[in-house]
Amino acid sequence: MKVIKVTPRGFCLGVVKSIKMAKQAIKDYPNKEIYMIGLLVHNKMVVNDLQNSGIIVIDDWKRSRLDIVKEIPKNSVVIFSAHGTDRKIIEYAAQNNLIIIDTKCEWVLETENLIYDYLNLGYEIIFIGKHNHPETIALTSINNDKIHLVTCIEEVENLKLNSDLDIFVTNQTTLSIIDTDVIYKKIKEKYKNSKFKNDICDATLVRQKAVLDLNPLEIDLLYVVGDERSNNTLKLVELAENKGIKSIRINSKEDIKLSEIKGVDTVAVTAGASTPSIIQNEVIKFLESIEDN
């Protein structure tokens, strides 16, 4: 079986930085309880590794981070995930004697700063994102009255903003470049005064472009290695499928079914930006070891 290793794939610099900060906290505060609100990055192996190192992980899926912070004992260490956290929550944590480790990705921070800048200029904000994603929650929470979340063109159609308003449009950093463009065009059609800053991060962009550059006539199957809660991973699957390449998301080589690769001559492998190299390499080695299927 021929295995095409799509590059780049796997860990981005933001994920590397966040993991490094969390591990440094263990060294810096050996005698304190360390809590992590939300999954530091969307990968079970990474989170389990940190948990086994003594960090207390509190999943924030559909839970308010503020409510979680209120439950954490004073003088503890609290790690906020790479996806970003509302500044008001971080300020509350500081006021309540919690030691803060904010691992927010620099791309998310850049988008956050842009939103504050345009709010201060009197703009309404339309944010293109995914419901219940921690990054979207963090950034739309900045101002619930002035920031309007849309996830599809239907939600754009349902917006009731005054067409004469100045509107700034930005987006979650891990969306599909194709989906984002479609939604923005719909916004521009409805709101002529809107201006757009595409904030899909470089790591997401280059990984998506690498998948879009694949030739569906040369590949029988694409495995995307990554967690089911990793939005950038899911978008790689979606982009490949839309291009006509059969694509399957897997957590690890254990998820590969021999029935899926029966008759497959050429398989490609890529990975989401929060997938450890060891998992990707195990998948590639396993596929390369298959001689007759």
C-alpha cells in the first residue's frame, strides 16, 4: 500500500506553547492544586497526560466557565485553555486569589483585540463560528448585545440588524476557508457597510490547503487523525469529502478497520493541529506495514 504523508499536519505552535505552559505550571507549583478549565487542546491523549501528571481537569462542555471558577478553592492554580477565555472571567479569578495560567492562542488573542477595537469604534460585530465551541463562547461573550453569532447563511438571513450600521465581521480561527467565504459573501450581500477580517489561523489554513491540493484521482482514501471535538480536524474531513476524496476521522491506529482499506492502493494521512506526532506516526507505520489487502 502506498501511503502519502500530507504535510504539514499535527501540532501547531499554539498547541505546543499551551502544553508547555501547563507542564511548567506543574513544576512551578508542586504544592498547590492545579485546575484546568476546559480541554487545554482538543485531544484526549494530551488531556489524559496532563491529568495523569496531577492536573484536575474540569470539562466545560455547555457549562459556564465563570460558574466553574467560583467552585475552585482560593489560592489554587487555574489553567485556561488555548481556545480563549472571556477577560471578565480571568479578572474574576484574579480577584478571588487564584493563580492564573492563561494559555490562550495568539491568533485568538489577535481576534479578541480586534473585536474590542471595533466595539470601541461603535461597530456591531458579526462573528462567524460554531455553536458551543469554547473559542466562540469566549469571543462572543465580550459583549452579548453587540456581537452576533452566525454559523450558516440561514442565520445570516435571520439577523435583524439595521442595514445602515457599521458592521465588522470576523470568525473563529479553526473554520473551513470555503464555508467562511460563503457566509461572509451572504453577510456582504445583506449589509453593504460590513468589513471583513478573516481570522482563520495560519496553521489551520496551511493544513486545509494541503488537503485541497490532493488529487482525488490519485488517492483512494484519506485518514484524518484527530479528536472528534477538534473543529480543525473535522473541517479537514469535510473539505476532503467535498473534493471527492473518501475521508475518515480516526483517533488512532486502533480505529482503522481492515474492511475500510480492502482494495485500497493509495491512502493519505493528515492530522488536526492538536494531534500528537506519536499518534500520527503509529497510523503511518501501521498502514505502511500492510502489504496485501
